[in-house]
Amino acid sequence: MITLDNQGLPAGYPYNSSWEITPRQLQQLRLEQGKFHLLDVRTSAERDIACIDGSQHIALLDLEGQMGELRAHEGSPVIVYCHHGIRSFKAAAILRQAGFLQVRSLAGGIHLWSVDIDSAVPIY
């Protein structure tokens, strides 16, 4: 069992609030029905195991080639997730470089989402 702090992050997690959003913050946005776009950058095989409802899937390797699909969301917050938050952090950097100004990576990825928010989402 992972011990989480008051933000819902594992002890010692190097959280960067300018670049990341915690699962608890994302859940609050969802509850408030806030306007944002959720992007899953994992592989198709990973997505077949588990996903967060309402997310769009574009694998990180395909992101630059499919940037046009995301342009409709350029003016609103985009939250990117992967398994543990490493690929989504890279995807956030790619999107920011492409002109998306409101992009953040889900801290801890879908794994931490499963642990702290939705235990029905399988952990793998």
C-alpha cells in the first residue's frame, strides 16, 4: 500500500505545480464539470487494460503527427496522462512547444489515479 500525503502524492514525489496536476485536482475538475481535455498518451495495449473515462487516446509516438486532432482544444486546459507520469510530462512539453499554453501532466499517471481516486481502474 502506498502512503499518500495531503495532496494525494506519495512521500517524496517531486511535484511541479506548473507542469502537473494531482489526481485529486483532476477529480475536483471532473466533479465541477470544468472545461478541460483529457489526453491519454499510452500505447493501445496499455489503454486496453485501463483508461480514465472521457479521455482521448493518441500514443506519445504519434502525438506530433496527430497534433491537428488536438488543435480544437488549444484554448482550453489539456491534461495528459500515461502510466506513471513520465511520458505525459514529455507530451506536455511537446504540446507547450506547439503552442498549447494550458497543458499539465497527471502526477503519478493512471497508476496513482487508480490508487487514490478510482480503484475500479485496473492497476498494471
